[in-house]
Amino acid sequence: MTGLPPLAVVVDLDDTLYPQADYLAGAAAAVGVAATGLGVDGVRVHAALVRELAAGSDAGGTIDRALLAAGVPAGDLPALVPPLVAAFTGHEPDSLAPYAGVPEALAALAAVAPLGCLTDGNPVIQDAKVAATGLRPLLGPVLVTDTLGGRAARKPSPVGLVALADALGVPAERLLVIGDRPGKDVAVAAAVGARAIRIRQGEYAHAPDEPAAEAVVDSFPAAAALALDLLTGAVTPA
Ligand SMILES: [Mg+2]
């Protein structure tokens, strides 16, 4: 990690800028409706999918497991999974409310430094989420890691952060990353020698601080306030 102040800020999206649970609830409901339309018990499928997502939202195969848990015969899955995956990925929420104070905090950061967003996931889904939050005008470049090489490019792979540093015109080690997941957001910063601030909120709020961030806070505005201090040299980094 450099002792020099950061020159730009990269923020995560899910559970950093808005509660991802709000998106997942809507997508699961869309799958339930689609299942009903396919002649399956959509209420049971929806309930099973909610349980699967609660057990871990970024594992693959959630819809397959939900169908089996809802009592759908395994032989029916090849016909059902593709349209239900399409219903999930095609879900476009009308709006996703950001966490309190996020628009104001992003605007304050953007006033003093280049800002970008680095997020993992299906690019269609991530774009729909960004649009629904209404935050796009504040975010600068938004990079979905999967566009650089599928799941292998997801954090903590450094390829996305390095590409975003190029787009922002700063060396990767002079970035400050703000995110909720130690194993992704803090680890990707560490992979390029950059700093990170962890926010304890959302699905991974109770994950251990591994790897450790430069600071751990409870909200995005708190992270942004600390970031402003670092960007303007008001505090000396640890
Ligand atoms: Mg996140």
C-alpha cells in the first residue's frame, strides 16, 4: 500500500450503494410469476427461491435447486430452467432506493476526485440495478467485471480494477476502494496495492474482516467522509 493519498475512488454497487435484498426480492417474485405461467406451482417455487437466495445470493444454480426443493421432478428442469433464468435476469426493477445519504455522499466525492464503480455479476442485471438506483449520473464509469472475461474476472481478480484505473487516468495503487465484502472489495484493492474502506452492511455485514481494510464503518456516508479526508490529505493514513 502506498503512503501517498488516493487520487480516485472506486465504489462497489450491491450492498454498498443500495440493499441488494430489495433487488433479489423483486427478481424472485418475477420467477414465481413466470413459473406459474409455465404450469408449475409458482408460490412454492418463489418460496424455495427466496430460501436459496437467503443461503447465498452469488452461488450458481439457485433456480435449479429451488425447483427441486419445490418438488418439481428433475426431468422437468431442462425445460423450465432456461425461461426461469430469463425471468430472473430480465427483471428490471422500476426503482431501487439507495441507502440513506448515498446520493449526497457520492456528489461530495465526485466534487474532489474521479469516481468509478466496479461491480460483479451478469452485465444486464447490473446495468438494470444501476439504472433503478438513479445513481448513474453520479458514478462516472461503471465497469461490470464479467464483461472482461466472465466469472474469472470477478473481484478479487484485479483485471477490473486495473481497467477502471486506466479509465480514470490514475495508477491502480492510488485508488481508494469502498465496498461491503472483505473477500471481494478489500481483497481486490489489496491485489493492486490500493486502499480500501469496508462498510458493514447487507448480506455480508457479519463476514470477518479478512483481509483487513484500512477502516471499517457502518454506512456509505461514513465511508465517504473518511474518503474525503484521505483525498484531501486531512488525515495521515495508518
Ligand atoms: Mg457488494
